[in-house]
Amino acid sequence: MSLPARATWAVRLPVGAKVLTLLALSITTVALRGVPAAVTLTVLTLALALVARVPGRMLLRTLRGVVLFAVVVAALQWWWTGPERAIESLLDLTTLALLGVLLTATTPVGDMLEAFVRWAGPLRHLGIDPERVGLVISMAIQSIPATITLARETRDAARSRGLAGSPRALLTPFVIRVVARAHETGAALQARGIGD
Amino acid sequence: MAEAAPERRAEVVLDATEVRSPDGRTILHPITLTLTEHRIGIIGPNGSGKSTLARLVNGLVEPSSGRVLVDGVDVARRGAAVRRRVGFCFTDPAAQVVMPTCVEDVELSLRKRIKDRVRRREAALQILERFGLGDRAEVSVHVLSGGQRQLLALAGVLATDPDLVIADEPTTLLDLRNTRLVADTLFSLDQQLILLTHDLELARRCERVLLVEDGRIAFDGPAEAAVAQYEATV
């Protein structure tokens, strides 16, 4: 999740411009039919990622995650509608994943947060605090690795008691610990005067 | 440890403060005391009410009856104002470090005080430097060691510029080296310190130590006597 050390021009671009560009490219990817268009967009996105100097390791990790899923989808598509749609959806999904990593790799979370807070500004009239909207989003992102750690600890605890196969021995303590962690985090935020 | 010259402190007053659980059990029996010392220790067994006592001071727990005042300000009425002056450091830093990188987490605490982003980052980096985390600024908080993570949590608390820091068993999860590091950092602060601990060596470094047992203050006085009494009851 941390930013690559070799910050580039892409990092300095305004967040809004990046989000809009990626939004436009994503919609184009989904809207345009046909293999040639799909190939063009995948190549274009890969080129963008290279020009923006997104670390190769990060690209590979993303691709590995999505390709597995995309291949399953493509196989089903092949079976249902034929090879053309299958190749197109495989490429489209890859493109969308690359676009996603392009944004996260070139945008520090702090910048993203500032942008969301700015965009949520008009909500002030509805009695919603934009600062809080930004904080909620960033904490949602941050809670993912912490939750994975909790899941792993719970699984190990269940396993060491010989309860690996029992959903109740896994889920009950996991849910309780996640909620307890949320309470603790809430107390810690309150103690830091955040949200007062 | 040499104490820094300009000591910051607040006067904490508990006035017949009592805490009962929703089902009517008494967690803290009525307590009346005034805390003004620069280094205050709180010791006692698990479940004795230490944490509840500490959480009263910054309004994380509200008294069922009685009052808590910090420099004359009622915590129940003006909790936000009190929390600006009272920092709180928890046992498990995982719960209080909420941002992806170290510098971003400290910046979160600075958000209210420093609006300008560039100046905020500079201030955050300075604070990290002070806590020996200068070279970890852009590092993910997940790769920090336990000690570094606790120092980061402390940096996040100190960034809000409190006059009083309450630390709830800040070294319980740490090894010996990190315990010393975190403890030395805590005892070198200008801020007034209320330290909850099971580490009696740390308690001995305090000017005044409260021994809490079964929701009551069983002893209140010099560290050595408090520790002696606690050890005698075990």
C-alpha cells in the first residue's frame, strides 16, 4: 500500500484529473465491443503504467490476482458465446485491474483523502462532515490488512485446538474480534480528538 | 533519565467519581482524589478498574455519579475540549494506528491544527524524527516492529500537543529492549504522565503510585511503598 519511492510526474497530477481519466477509460473499455478495441485499450493501459513507472512487481501482483478470475470468466464466456467474447472479457478485466492499480500506485492515500474531502464539500449542506467522509474511506482501506491478520490469527487458534473444520469455531471469534477491534479503534480516534 | 526543563501538567480532580456497569455492578467505588504530580503510576491486578479509572480522565468512560475535572473543566460536559489536552496511548498500537504509512498517521493527528499540507508534512516528519522513526516515514505501518509501532502510536498522540499523556500498559506487548525504549521515551516527555503498568520497575520511576484493587484505591503514595504493598497482596 505504500507509495513507490521513485515518485513521478504521474504522482503530481491532480487526483481529480486522474480519477476522471481512469473513469473515462474504464467506461470506454466496457462500452467498446470487439477484440481489436479490447487489445488497443489493454496495450494503452500497459503503456500508461510503464510511462508512469508503476513498479513491475506491483503490476505483476495485480495481474496474478485478476488473471485467475478473468480466465474462469473467459472460459465460461467461450462456452456460452464463443471465443471472441471470451478474449474480449479477459482483456477488458485485465485492463480494468491495471487502471485500478495505475490510480493507487500514483496516488498517495493522503492525496486521495484530500480529494474525497473536497468532493464531499457540498454534502456539508446536508449536515455531513466532509472530513469524516474522508476518514471513513481511508479507514476502510486501512482495515483490510488488519482484518486479514485477525482472520489468520483466528484460523491458527482454531487449528491449534483441532477445530480447523468447524465454521463456528472460526467465524464466531473472528466476528467478535473484528467488532472489538472496531470499538478499540473508535476509542483511539476519540482519544486523539479526531471526529470531535 | 533527566527530565526536560519546562514541565507541562494539568490538575486532574476526581470528585466522588463512581462507575457502574449497565447491569448495576460497581466497577469503581466512589473515588475522590487530586492528581498533580508529573509522573503518576497506576498499578493493580487485571480487572481491578485501572483502565476504567484512566479512561475517566479523558471521557472515554463517563462516571455514573460524581465528576471528573481536568484543570476545572468537566470531562462529561466538555469532553472534546478535555481530549485536546489529554492524550491517550493504548496497549495495542494496532488499534490506534489507522493510516497506511507512518507519516500519514501522524499527519492525521495534525489535520486540525495545521491546515497547510506542506507544513503539516514537515511537522509530521519532525515528530517522527523525535521518536526515532525518521527513516520509517514512508514505510507501511504493517512492517514496523512492535516497539516501533508503539512509538508511532505515541507520536500520533503527542502530535495533538497534549499537556497530559495517559498510557494504558504501553509496554505489555513489548520485549525488554522495546519496553526500555518506549518507557524511556515516555519518561523523557515534558508532558505530565499517568502510566498504567504491570511492570513494577516502571512504576518505581513514578513520583506517586496508586494501587487499585477491586475498584478501590488500596494505596496512594510513594512508589516504593505502593509496590511493596502490591507485592505483599499477591
